[in-house]
Amino acid sequence: MDFGWSPAQRAVYDRMRALGAEADAAAPDDRMRVLARGGALGLPIARDLGGEGLDLVTTALAYEALGATLRDGGLLLAAGAHLFGVALLLARVGTPAQQRAWLPRMATGDCMATVAATEAGAGSDVASVEARADRTAAGYRLTGEKRYVTWADRADVYFAVARDGGAGAGGAPARGLTALLVPRAGADPAGAARVRVGAPLATAGLRGARLAPVSFCGCEVGADALLGRAGAGLAVFQIAMTYERALILAFRLGAMERALGEAVRFVREREIGGQAIARHQAVAHRVAQMKLRLETSRLLVYRAAWELDEGRRGQAEAALAKWHAADSAVLFALDDLRLRGGAGYLEESGLPSAVDDALGGSIHSGTSDVLATVVARWLGL
């Protein structure tokens, strides 16, 4: 087992670290375009489809590098939803025609994608969605309301999951969910919008993710919008979530690494009574615990990426990675704030915002309880 990085992987890391710094210095509305120009939205997409063809371990390393210098966690969450939640899903289950139609533009950021699954009555339990995908002569008519959609107002296409409204064998009602790739552009014959996006929600953290509600207003799509088989959308969604859970918090590794370095410098330089607070065992232990959380999260994220690179299902490994990294990031951010005392509680320190951002990571892509259930089932419980 090799825990080192090749020169080529180190070159990717250095390039993405520089790209993250460039995006961090840009205006918030320009940051995604900076990432797109630098190739961050197409790293694991095949070369013949416009990407760099990187393996997922190297892709995780690239996003760790981005997180080390780009402090906008919400933007990196949106980039991850686009790349890990939709583009990698297309690469896995899409038809050759779907891949040729979408992936080259997704790789360059000319077409931004996101996941539209959560509803008022279906968050953790996606099988309870009420949105409907009714069969038409040409394809499907999608109707329903989705909540908390990342990058909703700037997405060009939505990966949506809806209850299949078609007929099964012998005319019996169909069961299950259907997964569709729904373009935002276009209108119905009367000129009304097919997809309506609400205003971005005022979230406590991860504001750069631009979460908003999305309404599918009876929009019609062709049969080529279907991902996988009709009625088998839950399995398609689980594949998307496996990629997303494995990789969506890779950027947090870089963010924690950066914060750890800042914390070490602070406790070395901060003096009370003429002595650096690093000399106090309680302080030193807190920083050591931060290091422990970073390294255990790093091992689980790269293990999950490796499992997927090996062609394995990786559902439990992805769940473990996301669960542990999310919970570790919250405790990490709280410890980072506590080290500064009252100064850390001031908004100008940026640390309360870091706590809010980390808390968001414990919710999106599956809460800790949902992920624990995935792992328990893997254990046969």
C-alpha cells in the first residue's frame, strides 16, 4: 500500500492549489468561472469527453488542494454537486449519446448541473418523493417541488428524481422512482417557464452554494432524458450519492489543513503571563485532536475514492468517509474557535462562519444518522 503521491499527482495538487487561490481572490460571482477555466469541473471526466481523465483518488487530492486556498465552502459544495453528483453519474450510467451531449460542456462549465431530490416530505427518505414523472408520447412530463437545491438559480440542467407515473405490465400502476436529466431552458407552448427557481435561501453557512427551491411546472422532456431504467431511479440516485458522499468533502481536508496551520501559529505566538499558550497541555492536546480528526478524515476519503477507482460499489466506504469527515469538521471548527477565546467568537475572525459552514456538511448528501444506517446495513444489522 502506497501512501505517497507521484510527481504527476503533486503537479495536479500544486495547480489546483494555485487555482483555488486565484478563485479566492476573485469576486464571488466570478469564482465558479475561475474554477471552470482552470479545469476543476472536469478532472475525472474522460479525455475524449473533454476532461482530464484523472482517477478519483487524484481528483480527491485536487479538491483537497482547492479547499486549502479557496475559503468559499459553499462554492466548492456547488462544484462537487455538479461534478460528483451529476457528471460522474452520467459517466457511470448515461448512454453514449447522453455522455456526448452533456459531459464535454459539463467539463468546461459551459453547462452547470446540480441535484434536485429533496422535497418538503422527502429529505433523508428520498423514496418518499411526491414529484411525478408522467409518461407522454415523446417522453415524460415532470411536476413537483424540490427544496434546498444547490446552485439552483445558475444551473443549466437538473438531475431530478420523481415518482414514476407510467403504467407497468398489464396496465398496472408502475412502482418506483424515475431519474431524469432536466434542462432548465425552454418554455411550454403558452410561454410559461418549465422550471421556476425561487430566490436563494438565507442559510447560516455555505452561502456560496446558493440553495433555492425549484418547481418543475409540468415540463416535458424527451425519452433521452431518462437516466437508467424507468422505475429504477432509486438505484440511480444511490449511485450519485455514493460518488457525492465519497468526494464532496475532499475540499474540507484542505480547509482543515489550512486552519490547523493557522491554529499552530496562533498558540505558539499567543502569550499569557509571558508564556506561549502552546505550553499548556490542554491547549496542546486540543490542537493534537484537530490533527487526529484531519488525518482520520483524510484516510477515509481516499479509501472511498480508491474503492470506486477499483470498480467496487463503495457505498459503505463513501458513507463512512462523509460521516466522519463531516462530524470531524464540526468538532475541528469548534476547537479552532475555542483556542481563540472571546476573539474567536467575533465575526471578523471568520471562525463563527467556519462553524456554520461545517455544520452544513453534516446535513447535505445525507445526515450522519442516514449514513450510520447505510453502514449498519452493510454490517448486516
